[in-house]
Amino acid sequence: MNTFTEENYLKAIYHISLQSGSVSTNQIAASLNTKAASVTDMLKKLAEKELINYTKYQGVTLTTAGEKIAICIIRKHRLWEYFLVEKLNFKWDEVHDVAEELEHIASKELIDRLDDFMGHPKYDPHGDPIPDSDGQFKTHELKPVSTLTVNESGIISGVRDHSSAFLQYLERMQLIIGKKIKVTEINNYDHSVILQVENKKTHISREVANNLLIVL
Amino acid sequence: MNTFTEENYLKAIYHISLQSGSVSTNQIAASLNTKAASVTDMLKKLAEKELINYTKYQGVTLTTAGEKIAICIIRKHRLWEYFLVEKLNFKWDEVHDVAEELEHIASKELIDRLDDFMGHPKYDPHGDPIPDSDGQFKTHELKPVSTLTVNESGIISGVRDHSSAFLQYLERMQLIIGKKIKVTEINNYDHSVILQVENKKTHISREVANNLLIVL
DNA sequence: TAATAAATTTAGATTAGTCTAAAATATTAT
DNA sequence: ATAATATTTTAGACTAATCTAAATTTATTA
């Protein structure tokens, strides 16, 4: 088996590669709050175990084996987040750190039973898809609110920023997963957006519109 | 905070001291499957942190601070065991190893909410008491079946051996927590015991009778 | 009570993960 | 194309936890 640290590196590489394809040493260091030198050491170790493809100075990609582990960790993370919110009444901005610990509990039996217990949820509390026990998952077609034009509408289905500051802001604004929104106005000057949410109007900045995701 | 390893040492010291008062280096080494030399190193570290009272060659006891941590770990272990059995349908002989991992999740909030979720259970699946969030707990007066005389009866309420072999044996024999038993015969030669359990008679060895605990 | 045995501690090494500072390589901009 | 800059790697050191082997202390027993 792999150490917590190895698992965290694989997960970080997976997440970064979803956005930028190949992954650099510095990106990993930034994402894990560590130093580039430490990352290099770990990359050698992971390459030795054939969990990543690594050539000096050229960045890394996950091997099939490495990706499988990364997805397994993500499955665990998201199932635990779902559990914490749905069963233990945590708020969606409070669960990340605890799930970071829980995701490293090894037992596959545990996570599959937890999945059963909760009825095989497809999305976690932030709208991210939960891989099934074979690592399969489907993301719905998500678009930032900022890509909508006036009169277009959609259903809030995810976030691009998972920080608790952002999540708390959304909760305060009642911009919650599952709610239907409609763009009623876009400010030409600062690109801020006015939304119709149920019977209220809500004004959000371009930055918020960029980080709030909907399905049409 | 303390490392997993430190927590495991404190827990081991706590458990051993319940049975034998003061705790020796070798007892700890045996209990943690490690070597006496490693234990000595850790004892110095724990003494440095004032979690144990330690004088060279004289064995150790927990300080108040150390005991508090040990009880907190035990609370977590037992609550998770309860969760695994009651909510996720694990068998009572399957939960120990997973709980050994789960008990090291730091969040106090998590464990208190888990406790709420399950309705503040007082005993874990093996009959061991679950400390409350202040570390308080009461053990019921447990006696081994082997201390009963003919015609005495009691309710199965705990075990002294937590090995899965023993737990599986008890399950197969339907000697399950909560069941009422009555001693109908004691064999003078090998001290084996015949029990009346519901409408069946069950014959158990002295060793089993020693490790099976009842309340009167 | 001295000799032997058992338990414990010290000394010195090892592994995993991390770090800083310096060296090597890659990228960019003139 | 080459100098300047940025990125990455290496070298060497540190901490936590472990180990074996040797030394020391305590306990036992003859």
C-alpha cells in the first residue's frame, strides 16, 4: 500500500492535470504547500513505483495505476463529504479538512458499505461527481454563470472555488446547489451579473459568476 | 497535537494499566508489536511532553493529560465500532482494524456529531463502555461466566478476549450480547460449563467461560 | 550475597519525508 | 543566439520512528 503522503501527491497531480494537462514540479509544490525539492524527491519515488511517468525537467503524468489510486482517494473524499453533510449535519464549507483525513482510511469494504448506506449518491455537496466503486463517473456539462447571456437560465450545480470563504458567501446569498437561476442583467462596465433566484434578485460580481457553475 | 504513534502508545499504556497497574517497557512492546528499544525512545518523548510519568527501569503511568488523550482515543474507537456495526452492517468481529484507523481522525466536532447521530450509545458492540465527550463512563459490574455456580444466571454483556476467532466462535454459538444465560452444570474435571441459552443447552470450555462476561 | 538471568536502556544505523542552498537545465527576451 | 530569468534537480542535513547489538540495571536464585 501507499503512504498518506504518496496518496496526497497522486491526488494533487490528478487535480492539476484536469486543468492543465501536464503537471510541473512547482504546481505540485504550490498545491501541497511544500517545496520543489521535496516534490522532486517524491516524484522519483512515485516513478519508481510506476505510478507516474516522469522525466527530469519535463513534468509528470499519472500512469493508469496512479490514476486509479487518485480516483479512489477522490471517491473516498467525496463520499465522506456527502456523509458529513447529509448524515452529520455539517455545513458544506466545513467538511473539506475532515474529509482530507478520512479519505486515507484504507478499507475498501468500508467505503463501499458507506456508499450503500447513503444510497450511492452521484454528486458530493459541492456538486462534484462521486466515482463509483470501479472508478467510473460522469460530470454533467457545467458552465460558469459568467458565460450566460441575458435571459438565459440554469440550475446551480457546482463551484470552481472550494474555499470556505466562497462557499459561505454563496450560502449567505442563498445561491445553493439545485436552485434555478436566470440572468436578468449583465453590467457592461464590471461584468457583474444580476440573477433572478426564485422571487428575489441577486447581484453578483464577475468573479463570483466565474466560480459558480450551472447546467442549462 | 500528537502523532498516530504517540496516540497508540498512550492507548496501549492505558489498556495495560487497567489490568496490571504499573506498565513495563516489555508489556508495551508486546502490545504494540515493536521492540523494547523503540518503546524506551518513545517513553522519553512522551515523558518530555508530560503525558506519562517515567523513571528509567521503573515502568510508567499516565499523567492526567496523557490519560485524557487515551480516553479520547478509546471514545473514538468505540463510537466508530458502534457506527460500523449498527449503521454499516459490519459484523462485530470485523470492525477492530478499521476502527484502529478511524480513531486517529482528529476532529472533535466529528466525533461529537457522530455520537449525536447514533443517539449517544453507552456500550460498543463488544460491550465495552463508550466514554462521553467529557471522558466519563461507567462500566457495569462484569463477571466471567466461569465465576458463576450452578443455577446462577446472567446476561451476556462483554468479552475479555477481542480476537476475531473468539468473537466468531461466540456468534456461531449464538452467545451474543444481551442474551440471558443460566449455568446448568459445571464439569468438575475440566471446568467446562453447560449453559441454558433460551431453549437450548450450550457446552463451553473453561477458557471460553473465562473470557465471556455477564452481568447478574 | 554473589552469580545468573531477565528486563531495560544506550549507541549507532536506517527509512520516509522534509528542508535550504547550490548547481543544472529550460525558457524568455533582447 | 546569447544573456537573464525562472524552474527544477542535487547535495547534504534534519526529525520521527524504528531496528540490532551491546551495555547497564534490576530481579532471581542458589
